[in-house]
Amino acid sequence: MTDRSDASSGDKTPHNGQMAPSKKVFVKTYGCQMNVYDSERMVGLLKPLGYAPSDVPDDADLVILNTCHIREKAAEKVYSDLGRIKKHKTKKPDMKVAVAGCVAQAEGAEITARAPVVDMVFGPQAYHKLPEMIARAARDSGEVLETDFTVEEKFDRLAEREVDGYSAFVTVQEGCDKFCTFCVVPYTRGAEVSRSVDAVTAEVRSLASRGLREVTLLGQNVNAWHSPAPAGHIAGHTEGSTFGLGELVRHIAQIDGIDRIRFTTSHPRDMDDGLIAAFGEEEKLMPYLHLPVQAGSDKILKAMNRGHTAETYIRQIEKVRAARPDIAISGDMIVGFPGETAEDFEMTMEIVREVNYASCFSFKYSRRPGTPGATMPLQVPEDEKSDRLARLQALLEEQKQAFNAAQLGRVLPVLFEKEGRNKGQLIGRSPYLQAVHAVATPDMLGQIVPVEIIGCAPNSLEGALAGLKEKTS
Ligand code: SAH
Ligand code: SF4
Ligand code: F3S
């Protein structure tokens, strides 16, 4: 009888001390890339406890919703998802349900009051305590709540993660001290903290040893990253003993195997000359910069507490383009911030025309509880916000299509990352982060291959192999 023989093999712990997967964890990730990174690290941490990742929540032993609080819609989605998960838990009563991430940090115990199906609530600084929290949730019947900001190095206590493909995120900086008046991030992620050069380098080296070709350095304010230079470093591009993001990029670029480096998201206030120069000098740094401006009117930028003007932003873009003329500029825009008049909005349209974005995200202002913007007078009516957003998005779409069309006929190095929808096709990214699909052989996965751009679809480029020689930039 099979179950007897299973029982006699008893202990499922292999010799390395890790438990063979016997339980399933379903993780759903909302929001930004930092949450994607955190989710991967949580899965890595749960693996030695015997949890294998599952694509569906239906019969999972543990469900983790890694949530986002940035706009009302994102936060509300969590509650509708919890409604669905409740049905699965009815069928599998020992299922444990956790709400992690920024909604957990912002709403804390309100979550279990509103959704009793939830067993655990923990914020972004508590992930390394996951094993202990699971044990507590199994032992006690009450809910587990962890929303303190601890100064402990969350990253160093999280286990290695498994990564698919050839490109990975690496969080180098967490938190935000900027306090834009519309934004919840400083409250959900805490103060700005930078990881050390050695910790980041070790993580990137480990990714390179597993065959990864590209890393994207992440932070809510990634260009505010700074840390003491590693021991024995001889100052090259900068004098002194502190590394900024530009130095970190140059340092990481020395790691063999890693051929592409990106970073996101930058703040105009922290865009220093060393980082700008790196775009022109470090060939592994990809020509793509996400630098949100949010609005084009100085009156609105001041009310948002952005700490820059439209003019200073434009000057920075000019500098970046002088360093790397073909760079793709990307950004974020908010329409309908309190006090935004039709005239202010025209200034947003104007700055967009001036910058000419390769891609740009745009949002209607969402009132977030606890932020200064939520109680400001002159809130803009919803239909006005919708009209402005539609006009802005039409312009941004035009710019994006023009940027894509400008690649027609060019040969771009493409890092092939996965198989395409059609047989014989691979999909990868251009240096400008555009998705490119081309007929190519599976052995080209993980390679950077010259591809001639022969077609343009709304969200991707079509390419044809231009040769077999590998290029990196
Ligand atoms: N740290 C990054 C981005 C953080 S959030 C930065 O400063 O650029 C990502 C984007 O969400 C922001 O750039 C902003 O455009 C948008 N956003 C943040 N809060 C918002 C709100 N209350 N309503 C609408 N959009 C918002
Ligand atoms: Fe939010 Fe502003 Fe900080 Fe970005 S810089 S995370 S928009 S407060
Ligand atoms: Fe959302 Fe938190 Fe990221 S609010 S955008 S998940 S930092």
C-alpha cells in the first residue's frame, strides 16, 4: 500500500536539512517592483519550511497577498480578493491567510476587523519573521499582527530566492523621506535606508553565477542610495569615501556575466552629475531612465512638496540626453491634484510635449487617508480628472508610438528572456525596455542578440535576427 510505504519513509527531511515540499503557498503581488522582489524573497524563505509555490489559491496551505496602498483602487482590490479566498478557506479550514505589504502597514488591525478570514497582517519590514509568524498563527487562534518598523536588516535575514529567466530585481534602497503630499509610501515603507555595497554586490554576484544577465536595482528613491565605499576602494570617479548610485552601477558593472544594468525609480531631487555621467560612460547601463515629474505647473509641484520645478526637471533631462542622446525617458504623471486648474493642467501637457516620453504612466489623483493632500481644499471633481487623464494619455500614447516607430530599420541588441506565443518565437527586451519578439532558436534564450526591427505593434516590436554575433549595448 502506497500510503504505508510513505509512512515508513517517515521523515521527509533530506540530508541538507531542508524539508521536501509538502505544503503549498500562493502569493499574489500587487503594486510596484519592490513588492515583486519582496514576494520572491518570501517564497525563498518559505522553501526550507517545506512550502512550494502554487499558481492558484484553491488548496494552498498558506495564502499571502502582498498588497499596495498607493491608490484607493489598488487597496480596495485586496478586499474583493479576500472575499474570493474566504470561499477556498471554507473548503480547506486549515488554510492560513496573510496580508502583507503596504495595505498591511497602513491599515494594520483594521484588516482583520473588516475581513476576519485574515490570520496574519505584517508590513514590509517584517518578512524575515515569517517562519515565526506562521508558527504563532498555527499555535494561537487569534490573529498575528506585525507592523513595527524594525531597524534590523530585513534583507540579510531573508533567504536566497529562486529566480526564473535572465533578468532580476535587486532592492538596494527602501523607504522615502520626501513626503510628497499625495503619497502614502513614506508612511508604509518608512525612512530611506540603503543596503551596503558589499551586500548588493554579493547578491548580484550570486545572480550572475546562476546565469542571469541583467539586474534592475530597485528603490522607492533609488538614486538617493548611498553607502560607504567598500574597504580598499580607490576613488576613481569621485573623491571621498561615499558611493552614490553612479558608483554602485560602475562597481556592479565589473561583475562578469552581468551585461545589463537598470535602476528604478529615481527622484529629480537626487539626480546627481555622477549618475548622469554614467549613462554616457558605462556601457552596461541601459539607456532608459524613469524620472517622474508628476505635473508641469510649479504651483502644483510646490503643493505636492516635490522640491523641484518644471524648469529644473527639464534641465536635468537635457543633461541626461547630452550624456546619452538616444536615452528613453519615462515618467509618472498625476492629474487632478487639489487646486489644479485647467491652466495648470495645460502646463502638464506642455512639459510632456517638451520632454517627449518614450513611455509614461499617468494616474488620476487618489485621496489617500493620512496624507496632506487628502484634506486640501479645491479637490478636483472626478469627471474633470477623467477628461484630463484621457487627453494626457492620448498624447503619451502618441509619443510612445513615435518612439517605437523610430526604431524601425535599426539593429538593436535584444536579451531573449522567454518563448513567445507563436511557435519558434522568442521574446526579449531592447536596451530601451521595449518588448521585442523574433523568430529565434531556443538556445538563444539568455543571450543578447542583434535584432533588426521590422515591425511595430502597440505594445511590442517585431524583429528579425540580424546576425549571430553577440552585442551588449
Ligand atoms: N518613489 C517614486 C514612485 C512611487 S509611487 C517616485 O517618487 O517617483 C508611483 C507613482 O504613483 C508615483 O510616481 C505617482 O505618480 C503615483 N501616485 C502616488 N500616489 C498617488 C496618489 N495618491 N494618487 C495618484 N497617483 C499616485
Ligand atoms: Fe511617494 Fe514622493 Fe516618496 Fe515617491 S518621492 S515615494 S512619490 S513620497
Ligand atoms: Fe504600492 Fe507600497 Fe509599492 S504602496 S507602489 S506597493 S511601495
